[in-house]
Amino acid sequence: MSGMTILVTGGAGFLGSNLCRRLVAEGHRVVALDNFQTGQGGNLDDLRGHARFELLEADVAEPFDHKVPAALDRVYHLACPASPPHYQRDPVRTMMTNVLGTLNALELTRQRGARLLLASTSEVYGDPEVHPQPEDYRGNVSPNGPRACYDEGKRAAEALAMDYHRTRQTDIRIARIFNTYGPGMAPDDGRVISNFITQALRGEALTIYGDGSQTRSLCYVDDLVDGLVRLMEQDRTLGPVNLGNPGEVTVRDIAQTILEVVGRGTLTTRPLPTDDPRRRCPDITRARALLGFEPRTSFRDGLPPTIAWFERALSQH
């Protein structure tokens, strides 16, 4: 489908900006909305002035329906700090963004007769005891730990979306996003890829928490965005659907690979943070069967453009 009017909340963030770029390229009119708490306007510099793109400043936790076009076809609801340092900086605000922000996005979607895709997260599985994690796994989440504002906030957002669908017939989709990397990441977001690349480029030792045996699954951003669009534009499932790369790799191996690509650096270790997941890997059987989704970019192939992005970003600070 082309020529739709699409709202992307959190549109100046890492995923949001890459999604906006994809949607504009497909011929849609795109309205990006962001409060710039963690999103960066510079992520969208190449779209500024485009006839089919608009960037609005607003906080989703406050009513924002009066700012967006009256005719609306799709809402990609991505707005929320997504890395531990960012979402733990103001945990109450993070929870309100997840709950009130999702409520406002759902109500807007209902009023405009649009379809909403909720960007949920692999964090709803907590520190999982099932590997890889299928969508019917209910998780191992601490409701009162330092990550609860995000973990439980996203679980509440999923509940709201499903309740709006059941009681108000709102058209929804739910994506559970696993670790994603690529151009547009914030150097200070505290995630493993950002930390390692930033440290390597600055000539610092790469910090491994614990012994580095904990695992992550890393999906290149273009592949993840393709999954979001595929989920939004199909009618076989509401979700939730896991989106990510099922290839599991240890944190220590991630660090070693980045050192090899950058060509310099050393490693250092520190204690593992509270509630940090030991393993994280998606079961994407559902995404493969219902969406034809398949990550195509290897970690090695995705690293050079990612590192080039970080080099430019760090040179501007």
C-alpha cells in the first residue's frame, strides 16, 4: 500500500528515524512525533524539507491528537526511552510514557479509524528461563526492580492494546523487538553495541560486565524495520510477534569482533548489574511463518556502516 498518512511516535529515535526513512521512500506521507528526551533531530536531517515528511515536537504522555493530521491510516507507536541508562534516569516518567503514552496513541487510533503497531520489547520476558523465547512464554520479570519501569511498562502497554482491541475493536499489531543495532544509535545509550564501539573508537578498554558469557541476539536495523512494516501490513495476526535475529552470540564475542573490525583496543571486566538478562534470543518461528520475516544482514556486515555512523556522531561532540 502506498500513499498512506503515517504517524511515527518516537520518530527521531534510532528505530523511528530509520522507519521514517523507509516509509517516505515507499511513497507515504510521514509525520514523526518526538519530545527529544532521547531522540535526536539530527537523525532526520536528510528528510527535512521533504514534501511528504513533517517533524512535530510533543510528549506522548500528554494529549497530542490536535497536532497530527485529521486523516490518518497508520500509527507506529515507538515512543519510549529504550536503553537502561535512559529509561532508569526518570523511571516514573518512563512508566507514564508506556502507560499514558500508549493510552493516548490508542485513543487517537480509535478515533481516526487507523491501525496501530505497538513497539513492545524482549524485556517483557525479563531474565528468561526458557530459551529461545517464544511469544507464549510469560516471562521472569521483577515487578519492583530497577528495570521494572520499562519491563512492566511495556507489559502494561501490551495489555492496554489488547483491551482496546477486545472492547473497542481498535485495529492493532504488537511487535516484541529484540536487540537491534545500526546507524542512528545514540553513543550514550548504554547498550552493549554503543558502549563497545564508542570505547573502541576512543581508544578505551571495552567494558564487559560479568564474565562475558551472557548472550545477546543482534538484528541489523534495516532487517528489523522490514519486520515492523511486514507486521503492520498483514492481516493474519495481531501479535505479539518476536522480531530479531535468532543468532545467539556472547557479549565477549561481540567485544572481540568489534575490536577486530576497529583494529585496536583491549578488554576490562566489571560486576554484572542487577536484573541484567543472562540470555536473550528470540524464537522467530511465528514471524517466519506469518510474515516471511528473515534477518539477512550478518553482524560482521552490519558493523562497518554502524561504526561509520558512530565516527561521525562522536566527531560532532
